[in-house]
Amino acid sequence: MSPSNKRKLFYIIYFALVLLPAVAMLVSGYLRGEVIRDVAVLLGFLGMALAGIQLISISRFHWLADALDMDKVYKNHHWISLLSILLIISHFMLLSFQNPVIASFLNIFKAPWMIAAGSIGLFGLLLIAITSVLRQSFKLDYRYWLLIHDILTIIILVFGMVHLFKVGYYTSHPLMKAVWIFEIAVWVVAFAYIRIIRPIRIGQKPYMVESVVSESADTYSLTLVPDGHDGVPFEAGQVAWISTNPSPFVLSRNPFSYSGSSEAGGAIRFSIKNLGDFTSTIPNLQKGQRVYVDGPYGTFNLNDPRMQKGLVLIAGGIGLAPVMSILNTLADRGDKRPTYVFYGDYNEDTAVYAHEFEQLKSKLNLVFVQVLEMPKSEDYPHRGYITKEIMLEHLPQNYKDLFYFVCGPAPMLRAVEKHFAAMEISDSQVHEEDYTMA
């Protein structure tokens, strides 16, 4: 099945699972005829279904690896999770408006058990929201946050289901019971895939460290080779999650873009900047050390018809990693399509892969423009940031027909988007990746 058809099927199933409880409620004939109560319960059903379905959206099912843009998936996950919280809060507030006594049930020690269970689920949702939004302010280690997230998710789903079934009126209909049992089964399978099935699959194809090369004071190229297998094929521009733990059964892995050629015969390379936590351990990796790789993921594919007239690759800082993968893949394939690279960094010391770019220029139909924010050289030609003027100076007249790939920090993406709008470049000709995704 093609990636586009996989994507369509995924969203059909996704929205069907979200709407199924609400549809079942409407057709069951068990509405009370009390508008506020019925609307409140409908919102609660939608909120609960949305909260549970998030396990599917972030499961990284291997079958969907080339169909979903993981950057968008994780951004949508945050917003949809917030929406589920708002729906469930609305459920509680509407019921409290109709019957003020219900508001007192927030005191779980005095509330009936079936109502207290719902309050516990609501508190769990709020804690997930608070810890997610304020994680960096609390300086909470990502692994600990993820453990808290997992525990709260289980609490929300378990107590939410207790509340739903114990209250009982709407779920007493056989259709409603069957629908919610099916939804729960889907959530359990998704959770089992995330924590059991996927680690087993990853563990079957481990890699080991071939080399760690310093590219600048804080950026390293990590090259891995297959350990006991032929390697896992990937496309330039895709991403993988990696872990150096002794076991593939870990709470968290770290996402990085491939930066080596997809034609490298099993070996894979990642370009990693020391930003703290896991990335600070990269220089300490030893040759032969085992690494687990969960990937590839991502929709970018150089065979896309939109890309055949030429590519414009725009990178900021370590956002250069996928660009290097694209360039090295084109070079190894002998692909001479016009390619324009605009690379922004701080200064000559932080810029990376200068030697590699020189080699690539002789193999590709390449225009390379490096823009430095604070160059040491007084007469450096491109000082500051990548702008519309710099791009237009080097792009051909048919620049609107080219395909644009952009990877960098969020502020850079927002600035480039404004330049694209001024240049009248269609959104359909642009692929963006925010390297602060995870």
C-alpha cells in the first residue's frame, strides 16, 4: 500500500475510534432528554475517546513509518491531548451547572466511589497537562517525566473507565458496552505495542558504534553499523529514535535525523549536537558498543514527483543533519538535479561539514550558501540570517517550481515561512522539520 493510502486509512480509523462512542450514544436511544446532561455526557465520551486514542497516534507503528510526518504527529498530540482535557473539564462543569452538588464531588474522600473515580481521572489529566507544559521550568528529567506520564495515563484510563461503567445509565445499553470494551481493547493493544512489541522488534536488529567524530566543539558524527543483520533501509530526510541502554526495553529514546547516505550499505550516520542529557554522552561512546535504533520514520522521499525540478535545502544549526543525508544520497546515486543549500550557523567555529561540502560540490549540481550570524571575518559575504534577499540572489527564475526542505529551530522556521509567503511559494512545495520536536 502506498504511503498516502496508509495515511488515509490511519485517519479513517483514528476518527472512527474517536467518534464511535458518541455515535453509539446517539443511536442507542438512551438519551435522558435533559439537554445539559446529555451534552455533558457526550463531551465526556469524546474527551475520553480522544485521551485514549493518543496511544495510537504516538505508537510509531512500523507499518506507518513512511506515511506519517512525525513532527506533525507530536505537535498534534500535544494539542489534541489539551482538547481532550478541555472536553472532560466541560463535561464536569456542565454537570455541576445542572446539579451544583456534583461540584462537591471533587473531594474524592466524600464523593461516591463511582464519582470519585471520575474526579481521580480528571486530576490525572490536569497533572499531565501541568507537568508537560512546565517540565522544562521544573527541570524535570525527560525520562522521569515520561515515567510520570505513563503512570498518569494508566490512572486516567482505569479510573475513567470505572467512572464510565459504574455510573452506568448510558453504558447499560449493550451497544454502548460493546463499543467501550472495544475501545479499551484497542488502547491496551497500543500500550502493549509501545512497551513490549516494539522493543522486541528493535532488539532483533541492534547496531554497534563504528566511530564518533568531532565536527565542532559541541557537534559529533555518530556512525553505526549493523550487529548481526544487513541493516534497515531508510530514505534521506527520515528520522530514527536511538538508545544506548543495555536493553531495548527502555522508557525513552532520543530522536535524530539520519545524516549519512541511504546508499551506505547498512551503515548509518547521525549528526548530534550536545544539548545536555543524552546528547552529552555521545563523545563517551566506545567502538563496538551496542545501540538500539527505532526507525526509520518520516514521509520525505527523493522520488516524490514534486522534487524532480530541483531542491532548495534550508538548515539552521544541527538542522543540517537531514540535509547532509539528502546531499550524500544524491551524490551516491549520481543524481544531478539542481540543488541549492542555504545553511545558517553562529560562526566559523560552530559551522560543520565544510570539507564534506567541498567534496559534494564536485559530485552534485550544487549551489551552497553559508550564512553566519556572527562571523569572525569582517568581510564575510553573508552575515546575519537567511533572508528572502539572500535566497533570491542565488535561486533561479523558476524558483517557485522547486521543492523546499527546511529544518531548524522553531524561530527560524517561522522567519522562513514569512519569506516563503513573500516569495509566493506554495505550501505544497514545502516540507518543514522542527528539530526541537521531541
